[in-house]
Amino acid sequence: MVSVTSNGLEPQQIIPFKVTRAEFASDLIDEITIPDTPLDLYKKIPFNKASKIFVPMYRFSGTYSTTWKCEVERSAESIRKNPNNRYRVKNGQKRGEFSVLCCACSEDVLPEGLSDFISEVVANNKLSAKTFTEEMLGQGKNKNAKLLNADLEVQEAWISSGKDSVEEFAASESKRMAPSTDGFEADTKIKLAEEGSIVLVPFWYVEFSYNGETFYFIRSGFNYQCSTNDYPADEEIEATRNRLNSQKRNKVLLVGFLIPLVLAAIVWIFVSMIWIPIGIAVLGEIVFYYIWSNYIYFSTYNNDFDEKNDQVRSELAKEVLAKVKKD
């Protein structure tokens, strides 16, 4: 059997891969396709070297009992009688079951950013695992996945993250029961029924460099969740857009302020009283300023410029995805 820990623990369950390399590449391209994305970025991402990883995690399950208390505002009549005693203490108890997964690998073993992403994924999902067999590692979408070694002992993982996760969950469930969150306090007692069985959880990971900076992209291997540390941006694209927007803005401003002056000049030709064209000019400028301030918006993006770049990105993305699917 496959061992993933130094003391010979073997996986009991596995969450199979559902996401292919092509789906991972497609999601990454969608995620980084923003108006300032460099046009040559897609070809610099090594999709063929993306890591397909099974992360071993300890499963802890059992029951909890939480005693909680909070402060509840007294009735208006009671407050009038005793203004210095506005609140009363309300107590309660919440019991329930829990099942949490804790990463069995330290940050030294995991690629950058994966530790925080793992915590987010397992916290927000009820994971459905299958009974592990060694043959499953080489079958279907699990094929060629790398199995990381667990370097954290069971108790180390429980103390570093498992216990806190259960206490946070118990406090959250208790707050649902409590009539108020004012002065809320909770004391939780935990009884473990299952301590440290190994579950293999799938992830995709790729790291790439652009202009001397390192970026990474992560996706869960079984659902839609993904994460990245940042997006490369092309300063030249941004500068060109700003210049085009400035030109457009200046043209509209010039036309907008000239129209009332032209109208005033035309009226002056036919009307001898100077205050009428002056009034038209002043009123026209005020109206234009109001419209400019409240109704004329210049998008951050210059449409024609960005549409052309988007077409280039779209073609490059199709080319890259076609290569990923072929490989």
C-alpha cells in the first residue's frame, strides 16, 4: 500500500480529480484576461508543467458541546427604572457533530500559496470522498498526479489547525442559537471519535515568471474554486489607454464649452441687448457643466483600443488551449 507519512500511515479515502489540464488552463486564462493583461502572457505560462497534486489531509470527527452566553437588552420599562443596568445575561448550550480536514503537510512541503487556499476550500465545502485503493492513483483523471508526503504528525496538525477549526465552527453554530451577539462568549468541549485518518485531496498548481516577477495560479481539482497571487500587467497598454481617454475627454470638453459661446454669438448678431447673449453663454456653460459632472462618464477603458487587444488575446488563448488539449 501507499504510505504518505514518516510513521507509515496510509490513505483511507480519496477525492478523485474532476478537473482536466485543459479545464485548468481555460480557467487560468479566464482569470487573468483583464484589460491590462500583456498580449504575450499566455504563451509564457508553462501549462504543460502544471502540477497535478494530491495533498494528504487528516480527518478529525467527533462531537462538541458548547456553553455560551451573551448580553440581551432589557425591556424599556426595566431600563427606565434602572438606566445603569441596560443588559441581562442569557445562557445556553449547543451540542453537535463535526468533521474537519487538516492539512498533513507543512508549508515547506507545499508550493507557495497552496496552504491558505487549502484552508479556504475545505472550510467551505462538504467533501465527498471515496474509499482509497492504490489502483485509483493511476486511473482516469487521477493519472500522473503527484502524491505529497505528509510531514506533520497527527497531533501536530490537530493542535495547529484542527482544534481551532472545530471551536470556530461550534461558536458559529452557537451564535445562530443565541438571541444576540453582544458580549458573546463560548466555551467548547470536544470529544474525538476519529483521529487522523488520511484523505487525499486534489489540486492543480502552476507557477510562472513575467518581467522578473513570479506568479502562481491554483485550482481545486474537484470544483470551481481558484486563487492567484496577482496578475501581470502591461504598463504600456495602460499608458496608451489613458492617453486615448485623455484625448477623448479633452475633445468633448472643448466642444461642450464652445457650443454655448457659439449660440451666444449667433443671438448677439440678431439681438442688440448684450445681456441676452451673455445670459445664454453663462446658462449654457452651467448646464453643460452639470451634464458633464452627472451624466457623462468616461470608462476606464477606451472601447476601440481594448476591443482590438481583446481580439488578439482571444486568438492567442484559443491557440494556447488547442496546444494544451493536443498535449
